Amino acid sequence: MANSILIVEDDRAILRGLEMNLQAEGFEVTTAADGMAAIKACKEARFDLIVLDIMLPKANGYQVVETLRRRGDDVPVILLSAKSSEYDKVMGLDVGADDYMTKPFSVAELLARIKAHLRRRAPDPMVRFGDVEVDLERRVVRRAGEDITLSSREFDLLKLLIEREGRPLTRDAILVNVWGSHYFGTDRTVDNFINRLRQKLDVVGQPRHLLTVRGVGYRFEGDRRDG
């Protein structure tokens, strides 16, 4: 499956050029021309990476990144800006961006940085914790050598938690990422699915891997290895 990338840029010529170049590299590309449209797009779909201009109408790039991070979305973000001062770069990284490129920039360098971030983000397709093995690519789960049947939603929830290992996810962030922004579920929906996963893959009553973060939501912890 092709990686999906959101490009947010209000300069139509730059936007179209980036769109064409990324599509030629085999990426699925979505575009937005202002900050609010970018935030809306991220509520409606999951992206593997965002290329984000800073000087945008309606909400600037810094505000977009801050909004995503508050929602628990850790999608890699590469900021684009005509500003080249150290202060602007540090500010961009401080609000939660992963990279910063100054305009004018080389498309070849941007592509190289995109691919590097995607390589670092790609999880090991085989994840093991306790007596559980999860094949993220084949969507196969085994416990103590026995196949475990998960529903599509259960697997998507497990995969999300594994990909964000160690990071607390709010129930709202889980609903958006697993069920989509148009699903009108409640916190109880998430709680019920977590309980199902615990019954199948963890220790009910004393979970070791699918943990509750009081006042926030849930997080996944793999096996701890000392040394």
C-alpha cells in the first residue's frame, strides 16, 4: 500500500509542483490550502506524513502542529518556510514538528527527507510481547502458539497502540484514528474494545501491556528488557 501524504501550501504553483512530484514517486497525495483545512483533513483521514507550510491563512503551520499533538496525533511533520533564522527553526521543532526546510528548497532533498522519516516510522511487522505474536502486515495474532481471532476494529486498535508504544492516547484520539471522525461513539466504546483485547491478549484485572492512563486513556507497553 502506498504511503499517504498531506501537502499543506497556499501557493498554488508550489502545491501543484509538490503534488505532481510526490505522485510520480508513488505516494498517495492529499492537498490543503489553509491551516483549518489541514486540521479538518487530519480528522477525517490518517496520513503517514505531512508537508506543511508555516505561513498559511486561517491557522498557521505552528498552530496546525500544536493542534495535532494535543489530539495525540504523532504523524511526522516537515515544515516549509521562507524564514531561515535559528529562532524559527527551533520554534517549529519545539511545537512538535519533526523537520524544517527553508524555501527555496530542492525537491530531491525534500523527497529524501520524506523517505527517511517514513523508514524510521515503519514498525517491525512482527511484534512480540508476553506470549503474544502480532504480524502487523498479515494481520495475524497468536498467543502461546494458538491463533487468536480479532475483529477488524480490534486489530486496528491493537495496531494503533503498538505503533504508539509508550505514548498515552486519549479516548478521543483512539476514536478518530480507529473509527474515523464521523463516528459518534463514546468513551465507553473504547473501554469495551480495550477490555476485549485484554481478555484475549493480556491479564484481565492486572494488565501488563494494555495499560490504563488515569485521566487520559490508554497506552501500550511491550516487554521491558534490562541491559
